[in-house]
Amino acid sequence: MINMKSLDDSAQLLLIAGFAVGVGIVVITIMLNNVIYASNIASESSIDTSRYEMANVLQMTTEAYEDAYHYAITGGSFDNDAFEQYLENYTDKASQNYGVAGLSISCQTDNISTAYFTHNGLADGENDWILVKNVNITDSFAFAIPDKSLLGNESNKVMIKATSTSGTMLWSMEFYNSSGNINITVSDQSSTIGNYQSNSGEINITADKIDGTGIAPAFRFSDRTAGQDYSINIINGSYAAGTYSISGNTSTGQSFIQARYWTINPIVSISSRGITINRSIPISLPGGVQ
């Protein structure tokens, strides 16, 4: 004869055991989710911290290279030994400061080279870009192309143009290499102002000079941009290499000065908790502030 009480007890035990197993699975699942979530948060925090630190290091390094350049030319000519010594001291100090936070920093320097008229100064940089925007007055604007072999031909003309905030082209200068000379065409929005030729590659737009000598008729840059808020753009910048300098005031009344004589492309590395980030940073020398 079957004992019904024994069967009821067994069923209750099985029910309790099943309930306990179910609760255990839920608890384990929650614990695993918490562990995974905490791990992801820690990993993302580490990555975000590294990115934040890298942004700081890149800014510091850019300023250090610009300062090193100014330091190296205090004697009148560029002193490469002084330049490298300044950067070596910077790297040592930066490594010591960030070492307290468990970060390792290194900087692989690069040779100073001729800058292209691209956005970052490198040959493969952005071709079409805004040199300066929201300009109200341009006090000085000059550039030089000492190596005409790096200048494009007629099918690869380089253009500098001033464009109003409404998008109207106010003034432009196109130039290209023609048998070792630089052919220059200056235009406004409706006609050609003049055609010129440069031998040395020195063009002073606001002073109306080519190769250090005044020209006639003038470039008329100031006339065509007077009373306007405008941007100055460079088109096809990878087809020219050289130097430029520009200064003036923005539409808000803030003065600006910008120049590029050389470019350098060091690689900065920052390491933390097994994560290493490498960044190349094209730097214009001497640089400028807008």
C-alpha cells in the first residue's frame, strides 16, 4: 500500500529544491551582470581617461614645439641644438609629471621640413580649407614659394580667395608654375584685375609687391574686401609649399596673427594600464593665434 504522506513530503521537497535552484540561478545571473557591468565601466573609464590625458599631452606638446622654435631663434638664426635640447627637457618634465598618475609618455621627434599650403602643412593634408574666418580687416598678408618645383602647373592652380559671409567671392589670386616662373592672376567677382609674374616667389598681397618691388596696377585686396566680413580660403593647397603670414582683426574686433614657416610631425605615445595610444601631430612653426 502506497504511503500518501511520504509522496506529499517528497513532492514538497522537490518543489522547495526547484525553487531554491531557481533563486540561485537568478542570484548568480544578477551577480554576473554586475561584474560584467563594473568591468565595462572600469574599461571605458580607463579609455576615456587615456583619451583625455592624450588630448592634454597633444596640446602641451604642440605648445612646447612652438616655444622651442621661438627659443631656438633668439640669437637671430635657427639653433637646432637649442631646439632639440628644449624638447628633450620638455619630454623629461612631462614624463615626471605624468608618472605620478601612472602614465608613461614618450615623444618621437621629426625633422623640420618645408610646409605645404594644406590645412596641416603636410603634402597629404586637406587641400581646400579656411585660413582664417570672420575677418573684418587684414593688416598684412604675404607668402613665399622658394621652391617652385613644388608648385603645380596650370592644370593644378593654387587659389587664395576672400569670400563674404553670404558666399560671394570678393577677391581671388590664382598662381602656378610656368617654366620656372610663377604666373599670377588676380580677379574680383566680375573681372580680372591683373596678370603678373614672379621670379623669386615672394608675394605681398596687402603691400602690392612681387619679388620685393611694387606693382601696377595694385592687387586691390583691401579695396575689394573693405566694409565686408569675410573668410580667406586656400584651394589646392597641396600643389604649393612655402611660408605665409597674416594679421588683422575679426568682425568681433579681436586681433589675430598667424604664420607658418615650417612644419614638423612628431609622434607622441602615452601608456596606461596596458593601453598605449600613439598620435602624430603636425605642428606649424612658428604657429599663431586666431
